[in-house]
Amino acid sequence: MTTRRTLLLATLAAPLAARAHHGWSSFDQDRPVFVQGRVVAVRWQNPHAELELELPPDYRLPADVASREVPAQAAPVDGRVLLGRAVAPARKDRRWTIELAPLTRLDAWRVAPVKVGATVGVLGYTLQGEKEPVVRAEYLYVDGRAYGLRSSPAS
């Protein structure tokens, strides 16, 4: 009886979980954005960790974005080009949800759970048309380090 109940609950919950999670194809990979602000909430969980980031009023792209460090292993993307093409989001929301990598990848990079109050930078992609204030992180900048979240760390 317990197995049936578990299966029933999982079946009922699946549509809710699917609706809450964006597939990666929903993000505009032709338009890299850079956001930087103060972490106001952290969800260090699977399917991927998330941060809530509060941008300063009248957020503008930091002047040094194009010269930021590229992670040691930047997956199959040219990080220097991405940083050079980065723009500020068109939306003027102060709070943004940042979708990070799965916990196994964050552990491989030895990324400690980010603390509320920390200032972080994120290079990533918004949903097509910026429908919501959400960024899928390609690079995470925290505590003076750069992490490439779609790849494994360089050996």
C-alpha cells in the first residue's frame, strides 16, 4: 500500500514540478546578460541551486565586465566573447532568480553555499523575451573566484 501511495503522490506532483522548472531551451543563448547584486535568499537544492539576487536601484552593467576572469575551464563556449557581449537585462526588476547548476557540479567546483548578504555577479541568459526576472547562470562570480557552471572544473 505504501508503494502505491508513493507512486500516486509522485504522479500528482510531477506536473507541478515540471511547471516550476524551466527547460534550458527556454533561455535566450544569443544574448548574454550580466547581473550583480546582493543575495537575499538561497535555495541550495536539486534539480539546481537558486539564488535570489537584489540589484541596486538603476542597475547598470559594471564597467569591468568584459575584463572579468574566465573560469579555468569554460565549457565549449568562448567566455571572453560572452563577457564582451554581455548586457544588462532590459527588465528593471530589482529582484532576480538565478538558476545555478546541480549540486553535484557545484560540489565538484567546491562552491560553498552562498550566504545571504553576499555580493555576487552572474553571467548568464534570461528567458526568451525576458518573460520573468530569471537568469540561468553560465558563470558565477563569488568571493573573488569565477566558476563555470556548465562544465566540470579543470584538473
